[in-house]
Amino acid sequence: MGKKDRKAPKAAAPDAPRHRPRLKARKRPAAADRDAPQEIAVFDPDAVEKVLDALPSKAEAGRIADRIAGLASASRIEAVMALSVAELCVGDVAAVLGLSMSATSTMLKQLRGLGLVSVRHAGKQTYYRLSDQRVPTILEFGRSIPDEGT
């Protein structure tokens, strides 16, 4: 079969349920059968089903990863912590973080795009606040994890 004859795999719908493999508790297959992807051998099918029921869809897992990745810089963590204390305008956030207005504005726009920050307009000023007060709890959890070796 040539490269042109191959079909690209179809992309799943964004909120399609997670693909469920056929599960069957059985011994490990013989060497000749290992390449055949017919079934997945599991040791505890009930536990695997329970985990599959608890996992989010691929799309939801992607959204979660995007939000967590959006917090993956010290400046963003500091901005979120500052906004957990008070609603601030861009200039105030820039002063607190020691960043330029441009860098702060871009960062707040990214946090807003991820749904972590919301805005309120008052005349020419735009004030930022956390869109969910549970976000600081996530950050506190991160602070509470001990450093490796302690």
C-alpha cells in the first residue's frame, strides 16, 4: 500500500466520549499474538472500567492542561496571587510585579483567554480580578508540596 492509499485517522469530535478498549481479563498473549491489537489484556477489568468512567474526555483534558500550562510561569503565578488579594488595573499589576505595562497587559490577556481572569471596565480603566476564587487554593496546594529531598 502506497502513501497515497493510506487514510488519515478521523479526528474525534471535541466532546466525544473517550474511546473504550475491549477489556478481557486473560493471561499475557503468546509472542506471535502480541502484535494483534484486538483486545487489551488487563488484570483488573473492574478497576480499569472505574478509571475509564472517571477520566475526562480528551477535549476536557486538553482544556485542563491549557489552564495549568497558563500558570506555568512565576510572573503569572504572582499575578494570580496578587489578584486573589484585590482587583487591580494593569498599571497596578505591573507595579506589583515589576514588569512593563505591555508585558503585564499581554499576560493578563492570556490569563483572561484561559478563563482564569475576568475584567471590569470603569471609564478608561480596566480592572482585573480572578474569575474563580478556587484558583488560589490550587496555588496554595503547589506551595505545600515539599521540595524533593525534604
